[in-house]
Amino acid sequence: MPVEIAPNVYWVGAIDWTMRDFHGYLTEAGSTYNAYLIVDEKVTLIDTVKKSFLAEMMARISEIIPPERIDYIISNHTEMDHSGALAETIARVRPEKVFCSPLGKVGLSRHFKEEWPFVEVKTGTELALGRFHLLFLETPMLHWPDSMMTFLREEQILFSSDGFGAHYASSQRLIRNRHDCPPGYFYQLKKYYANILMPMGTLISQLLEKVAKLGLECKIIASDHGCVYENPGWVLEAYKDWAAGVTQPKALVIYDTMWHSTELLAKSFLEGLMEAGVEAQLHHLRTTHYSDIVTELLDAPLFLVGSPTLNNGMFPSMGQFLTYLKGLKPKKKAAMAFGSYGWSGQAVGLINKELEAMGLKPVHEGFQVRYIPDPEELNQARALGAQLAREHVRAG
Ligand code: FEO
């Protein structure tokens, strides 16, 4: 069934209940691919869905109008979860025009190798559909070069592409206020930001300023993933905080272990953090998925990373985590490496190099023990944890 989100504006997307992996990001709550239909003199479809969900989208459109009545298609974003069904949709609908950003045209042409009736639009371009008017807003690198958003003036709806999205499958389509979120939704909103948009914090701050400067008051935000937000102030506030790097009084200890020595240290650091009165979290890299760890890291000002030395290097799981984290360009975080070793002990130094390569300055040269930590070393780790918390975590 389609859902009317405003008079003559419908959600006609698809719900992916079973998707659990989005190029490496664990999507335990599934997702949706949101497409929207505006019924006016020019019937307009905004975005499509992943290719395998074409029939689901077409069935929803068909409950409103025959799909062949669509005049315009707007492609806010080239990535295949939104354009995957575009070729089949265009072949059936034969739209008069396909609107996209200039780099959207480049991306769609490279993906589909088709001569479609493209119309390039830029920030400020307006399009009259009849009663309704659309305004386009380019949002390059949020999160692809082609990305743009579309604003429906009369209903004050921002079709925000991936922005403000959440990988969350549910029968609920509309969230009326923060208290109306389905269970676990806010975590998925944050997880999406952390795993997809964290590197673009500055661009997001600029976007929020641009939206305010253009006087675009958003009554509804209709993203390409998750639910549609009425009264979206709480989502905008959350984005503002995440983009600005606002932190909570919390710290993370992230580790892997071979014979539990590094784990003993991890737990001692954790004890110290707890003694200092901050929210402390312990994450074993083989039990917490890295996409969840970075979600928690988003608003943590301090994290400790521990690995034993294995074959003169760090554990592969730590290498994977640090590679992933480096791509997300975390900013303004205090970090420290720790670990255990038998005879060579390179892991801590290698972790420090990785931290520096991602632009973070380790706040300590690193803490490591040979073979098994003794009670005094564990006490030192505990005291150091408490000290780092006092020095680098703002009290709650
Ligand atoms: Fe949901 Fe960038 O695609």
C-alpha cells in the first residue's frame, strides 16, 4: 500500500526486511528504499528503489495511478539502492524528463549507458509541476558527488536523499515526533550517521546553515531510508550535534585478545574509567561489530584500543577496525593504545601510527605488558584509565 505523506504526495518505496549487510555495515534492522510520487499536472517520481524491489514500487504506484502517467523522474542520488530500478522504470514509463544534478548525469550515464532525456539542475533551480513547485539543492559529497535534495515548497517537504536516513524496516512510515519513533529507531539514525556521514560533518553543518539561509522551513523530511519525519526538529538537532562533534561523558575500550592478557588490561582500564564516573563501554572486536563500535564512538571523546602482538603486527581484527575508522575521519578524540606481547611487541606502536594517520594524536605513548600482567600492572592500567577520563572526558 502507498502512504500519503501530504495531500497528493505519496511514499511508494519498498521495505527490505531481510537486508543485514550494507557493504560491510551491519544492518540488523533491515532497511527501506524510499521513492515518492507527487500527483500534479506533471506527475513526478522522486528516486526509485533497489533493482530487486522494482515490482514492489510499481505495485504501490499502480494503486495511485498507472505508472505510464509519470511525466518526470527526479534522481536525487545515483547509488544503486535508489537508482537500481531506474532503467526498468524509464523503459516502462517513458518520462518526458529525468532531472538530476550535473554530476548525477555523469554518474547515471556511466552506470546505465543510456541516452535518457536528462535535465541538469543546480542549487536554486525551480520546477513547476502545476499546483506544486520544487526547488533543487545540490549537496555534493553528502555523500556522493552527485547527491542533491529536492524541496517541495507548498508542503514544505525536504526529499533529503540519504541525509537523515536510517536503515530500519518497519510497517510504520511516519514519525510524528521523537516520542513516536519505533523501538530502536534513534540508534539506527545515529548508526547511519556514524557509518555513512561521519566524514562529512563540516559539509553537514554547512548544509544546515544553507537550508536556514534559503529560508526553507521543513515541515516534513522525507529521506530515502527509514521513516518520514513530521516535525523534524529533533532530527535536525541530532544532526547539528553530531556534525559539531558534541560528545557525551563516555569512553570506549576496544580490544581483541589472544590468551586474555590484553583482555585483563582492557578490563582494568574499564574499571578506572568507571571509577572516574564516566559511562564506560567494553567492546571485544570479535563480538561487537565495528559498525556498532563506531556508532558508540560518534559521541565519545575518549577511546582506548588494545591488541596483542601477533606475527610482529597487530591482530587482523584491530587492523580491520582501524582501517574502517580511518575512512570515517573521526575528529577531536583522545585515543590511547595498549596491548600485551611475548617477545617483539610491535602492536602498540603500529596502532599509534594508525591513530596518527587518521589525524588523532595519541594522548599517551601506549601501555603494554610482557606475557601476563601482574597485579601492579593491572593497578597501573586502572589508575591510567581514571586519569585519562578525568583529563579528556567532560563530566556529565
Ligand atoms: Fe542510500 Fe548512498 O545510497
